[in-house]
Amino acid sequence: MRSLTPEQTDGYLRRVGASRRESLSALHRLHQVAVPFENLSIHLGQDVVLEPGALYDKIVGARRGGFCYELNGAFALLLAALGYRVSLLSARVRGADDRFGPPFDHLALRVEEAAGGTVWLADVGFGDHSAYPLRLDERGEQSDPRGTFRIARAPDGDLDVLRDGVPQYRLETRPRELRDFGPTCWWQCTSPASHFTRSPVCTRLTGSGGRITLSGRRLVATDADGRRREEELPGDEAVLLAAYRDRFGIDLDRVPRQPA
């Protein structure tokens, strides 16, 4: 994977409001506060390009967000530039039918310090997930502001990631390359069976530990203690564009298409 220049690294750190002195845990949380999980490119007719330069230009240059391949792909670039050892891992997301999706359904990160030591699961691209990285070698419960997580052994050497006792995805431990995710990313962006093509969504962690989400025109704000407020935004496109700009820092020139 191509390395960031020192100037690009500093630009990325400014994007997430961090310094080079931040811990991995702090970077993980700050990234989710500053960079939304969003699928707007699909509904704006824009290509999703899994290439390091394109990821950097979108997330840092254009101050956009993305979905798992983009967010974790870009975060891997930042962490590598800061001296971490980073591997891309393929995961299969658990669906509503309790079945796991196809290989490369999700991209997550194995992270350790360059000198060795604790191995972490970093994932800033799964929407509402852990605020902080999880110990990849820990099999007991791990407490996080977003829930209680556990990483359990699964068949064929894989690992299941559970939140509050519910499996979220099944993780392979074999390192992958960014290009390996290309075919499934294309399917996610184009197939009517993909949930990403069904409606525009934009969500981020808030600085106070809650979450704010815009799905179509429904704006949902959840406090850190679980209190939830919903509102349906008016039909005026200017209102929707203002919500993307003011709530998520995304400045669009047109409203993402809502499928019929």
C-alpha cells in the first residue's frame, strides 16, 4: 500500500483533529467523530475508487466520508504513516437472517505497534461500532462506550466479533490487499440486493459519545445514555443540503438520489 508523505499525514491529522502524539485509541475515536460513515457517492452517481490516492483525496481533500473499504482503507494509510504495522482483514457481515455474507463483505484492520506488542482490531468503517479499538488477542468481554464486545474463535481459524452478545461479523485472519476488495465493493455499489443502494445514509459518532444519523430525510440523534430523538426533514432540498453540511461537515452541490 502506498505511503503518505509527511505533508499528507499532517493533513489527515488535521482532518480528524489529532496530533502525532495521539494514541491509537484516541485516533480511532476522533476519526469516527470527524469522518462520517456514508454511502452518498452511490446515490450521487460517483465512482468509489479503492486506490490510496483516491481515498486520501476524498476523505482528506474533499472532506467526505465513505463506507468500510474507504474509511478503513484510508485509516490504514494514516496508521502506517505513524509507524504502526497494519494489515487489511476481510470479514463477512452477519445479516438479518443470521447468515454471514460473502468474503470481502467488510474490511477491518489488524494493528500493532512497529516494535511489537498488543495487537488490536481497529474498525472505523462499520457505522455504529466500538468507539475504541478492541484487543484482537483477548477472548473475554471488552467494555466500550458503545457496548460490550467480545472476539470469539470461529470455524476455520476465523474470529467472530460480537457486540452485546450478538455476532456482528466473522473476521478472517489472513492479510489482504486493498485490490482484493474491489469486486465485492463494486457489487455493494451497484446491486439492487445491496443495502447500500437502497437509501442514502450518513452517520457519525458525536463528541459527547452519542450518534447522529441521516437516513434519507430522517434525522436521528442518540445521546450517550441512549435517549433518541427523530425528525423528518422538510422536502426542501436546501434543508437537506444544510443538514449534510452542518451536522456532518459534508458540502454537496446536489441532493443524493433516493431510489424509487
